[in-house]
Amino acid sequence: MININEKDFGSYTELISDLTELLTQDLKSVKNPIAYIGGEVQPPLAGQAEPTLRKVDFIPCPSAYACSIKELVASDNGRTEDTRMNKVRLGQYTEIALSYKALKTEEISYLLKVFAPSYLNIAYFDPTKAQYLEKEFVISEKSTPLYNGVLGMWDGLSLTITQRKADIPEPVESEPIPPAEENQGGV
């Protein structure tokens, strides 16, 4: 069975404090590129002082973690007649490929249940910023090839998660594009 480092967090305030502290640690300390999968926060009920956190999942460290930084570009990008390449970045987002190897049926069932919702808040290690960030991700298709049904062993689990809302870059004061140089002759 998967060894989950579950902790009784007590109150919502203590939980947020603990999770905030976890995000300030480095990858070497946490030892997992996915620090936690954050739960859904429900507003306080009548007579309740604090909101309720439905769940926080701590998953085992994946066998493979590939973090891709993708760009969202304007539709009119591309090469123009003067052979110049133009690109207008509208935003960028993170896409993470996760995979686990050699899982028992109970382990794969647990992971599939954790990644069942369409959207999840996930605290992940961002290699660009060299720190943990928490963002909302869309969960894509999952692949789980069976290794041996009699033994209840699966070859693994692979899935891709994609940041739901792209980050919009800070406006940069750019210089005007100079006119294309005259063609100096053919080849």
C-alpha cells in the first residue's frame, strides 16, 4: 500500500499555515515535485468561524516528472513575406507529465481517485522559479496498462495535467520592428 504522510491538521488556519510553510521549502526538503493536491474549500457554515477544507491529498513521489512551459500566442503569429518571424505571446502555462511504475491495484485505485476530478489545485515544483507554486490544473486522460491481473499488478500510470488559466506576461516596452532589409539578390 502507498505510504501517505497524512497529518491531523486541526483547524483550517493551522492547515493553511502548514501548507504555506510547505510551499516555502525546497525540492530537496520536500522530496516530491508534487507537494500536495489541495482540496476544495467550503465557506463557513452557520455558527462556524472558519471555512472547512474538504480534503488535502499527499501522493507518493512519481517515477517521472516532466514540467513543460507552454506558450499561448496570437493567431496572427508566423513568418511574413519579408521572411521575418513575428510572435506575440499572450500568456504561458505549465503542463506536467506524471508517471508511476509497478503499482498494485490498491495503489493505482487510490491515485485514480485522487486525480478523478476535472480540476484540482496542485502545489507543484516550478523549475523556472525554483520554488513550489499552487495553481489550478485540468486533469487529462490517464493510461493504466495492466501487467498481471492474477497478481493484481499494473505496469504503471501516466497522466498529464495542464494549468487551467494561463499566466499573462507583464507588459514589456518594446522597440518598433525595423523595416525588412532589401533583398540583396537571389541564390
